[in-house]
Amino acid sequence: MIPRALVEWEVADHDADELVVTEDMRARKGEMDARSDAFLVLPGGIGTLEELLEIWVARVLQMHDRPVVVVDPDGLYDPLREQIRVLVEHGFMRPASAELLRWAGTVEGAFDLLEDELRHATPTGPPDEAELLESEP
């Protein structure tokens, strides 16, 4: 899935089994969300980090119940993991929110986590206002 502007920059993988071109990045994210059973995050740059945080926050807010697994074989995201630990330690994040983001050192480990979470998933919808107020720190 790729926004039209990036196709013009010749970033598109024209050899892919399916190449979905969207009008812009927001449409791309909406299409990825609609098609996803789970989210597998690979090492990447600022765009990857932004998308990781968005889908993780949506999971914390119970806007979806799909697993979010980060594959980090080389420790690229170690500073993020440390920041999450600090946020929990200082009370800016609940441990349960941190635990919704799963980490794997290998692709095989990531698939194991995804399969385990999908096997035990229970469908949820968006929280109602009372649930959100009860969950405030």
C-alpha cells in the first residue's frame, strides 16, 4: 500500500502481488487498518514510528483489539522501550498499556506472538465515555 505521491518518486514495489495506491497517507493508513487482522512492525524510520504509536494508542483506547507486535532484531527500538519503562515508572502510562505492545527479536518469534494473541482475542468495540473516565489516571 502506497500513497500516489510516493509512486511518483519510484518507491513503489511494482513486483508485489498486490500494489494498492491510495490518494494520500491518511487514506493509506485507513486502508491498512481496514484490511488488518494484526499489526507487525518492522524496523523503520519516523513514518514507521508514527504508525506504530497510532495503532498502539488505538489499541490502548480499545478502538481495536488486534495484536501489535514489533520485530526488533538489532535493538533499534531499545530507546523506545526504555522510554516506555520510564513513562510507566513515573505514572504517565499504565503497565497494562505498555503490555499491549509486544516485542520480538525474530520474525518467527513475532509470528508466534501474533498467533497466540489472535487465538486468545476477544472482540471489543470503542469504549463508552464512562469507561474512558474510569480509566483516567
